[in-house]
Amino acid sequence: NSTPTPQSFSNNSLSQIISGVPRIIDGDTIDINQNRIRLIGIDAPETKQKCLDANYFEYLCGEVSTAFLKKLIGDKNVECAYEEKDIYHRYLGNCKLGKMNINYEMVKNGMAIIYNLKDADEELKNLEAQAQNKKLGVWQGAFEEPKQYRKKNRHKQYNKD
């Protein structure tokens, strides 16, 4: 009388896998075979979000982040480990391209920031600190945290502007 158990890896990894060639939605969201996956632990600028560059000129940092992720992945196969879905029914995934951790690569290049500092591991914190010191991506000038941007612009999603 055995009941099947979900496939599991070591304690520190997520238990289930979605893999395939993704469609890039934005700097922290991808689709693989109609499965929406939110890159866990990171937060990229929103698509319409603007940041200030090193000379304090506005640029579309959300579009830059999305383009970076598209270029990073190309049309290659990605493997995302996940355990659960968020309130928007997206899988919360830690995604890899071969041995490269995509979530970490986005933070390392300043294309995303840590979503929640207290949940982040030391490696991710170090990668963010390095990006900050090197003034990469959003760290080159000034930016609003994507969380704050979403909070302020929530009502605009329903308007036509």
C-alpha cells in the first residue's frame, strides 16, 4: 500500500522541476510551456519603470532588465526548480541555464535586486554588494525599489495610459 511521493532533491533545493525554452515576460518572470515562473528571491524593475543612469538621465530600466534576461537565455533550455505558487498562481522558481543560476546572474549584473534581504543567502547578498560597488545596472545611478514602484503605480494598471 504505497502512495507516490513528489520527487525530491537534497534538503536545500526545491522539489519539482519545470524545464524548456522560456518566453521572457520581464526581468524576473518567464513562461515555460504555459507555466508562469517568477524567479524566486529577486525583484527586477517593472516593464514601464524608469531609473536614473550614472549621469542622472532617465532610462527604461525595466526594459533593459528584460532585454538582459532575453540575451542571457537566448533560445536555450532552462530548468526551474520550484516548491509552490505565489498568490498570482506563478511558480516560484530557482532557474538554471546549465550550471549558471539565472536568478543570481540577474542580481550579479544589477538587473535585479534581492526581493527580501532576510530570506537571501550569503552568496546572493555578496553578489548584490559587488554589483552595487561596481555600479552595475540599476546601481549606476538612482532607482526606486520595484516593490515601491508597484505600490505607487498599482492603479495605473487599470487605466489606458
